[in-house]
Amino acid sequence: MADGPDGAGARRGRAAVRSGLRGALGRLGLARAHPLGEGLWRGDFDRVDRASRRVLQVLNGPGGEQVDALVADLTACRELVWRCCVEAHHRAPGADREVPAEDDLAAAHRALSRAATAVAQCAQALVMADDVETPGGLDAARRALAAAAARADEAARALTLDA
């Protein structure tokens, strides 16, 4: 495997070994299970997690006070979504993607899905901004993140969690 100047070949090789090892452990039943299983609640959290990582990727590097505040708000929102997903998974575990019929769980799923969309909109706003260091560059991202936090709070209320 030929390495490029950045060592990409070696990284791909290590990733393939790790992937093969995880697959082998999974076939043997020795793989560590995800705390949220493989169903609806993991999907809800994964969407928020992917969007959060995209926001952090866009904000990569040193930032000012406003960027630091945005990252802190994003982290708090992500943690609340995690707590909601853990609670919902505890109440309705399962490996399928079917939304539970209970009103509180259906409302929580709806709110978590909207929170993920809002975090993704935050990332999109940051990508579209000319300069994230200027107040105007962060306004749309801040509004989207506020909407995400509101949806996460809505999910927490539906599950009667202390937000």
C-alpha cells in the first residue's frame, strides 16, 4: 500500500483492520453494543451527532467569544438530546425504526428529529457565512441552534426529564 505525502494509505490500512476486527467480534457476539441499540433512538441521536460534528468541523480553529459560546450551546444541546434518547430507549427499546404509539414518545421523537434538522441548519448557516468571526456571520447559526435547543427542551418535557 503506497503512502501519499500525508500517510493516507497507512490510515486506510489501519481503518480496514479495525473494521475487520469489529466485524469479526460482532459475528462472534463479542462486540460492545451501543447504549442506544440500533433502532429509532440511536438514529435520532446519530443525526444530531453528525450535524454537531459538521458544525465543529466548520468552526475548526481558534475562535472568539461568540464562537466559544456557540460551541458551548451546541454541546449543551447535544448532551440534552443524548439524555432524551437514553430515557426514550429505556422506555421503548427496540431495534426497529418504528415510532412508538405512546404520545410522549412520539412527541419526543418528533422534537428530536426537528432538533437534528435545526443543528444541520446551523452548520449550513456557518458554511454559508462569509466570516464566522463577525457578529452577522453567526446570527443565522445562533438562531438555528436556539431552535435546536428549543426542540431538545420540548423532547425533554415530553419525556418529563429535568432540562
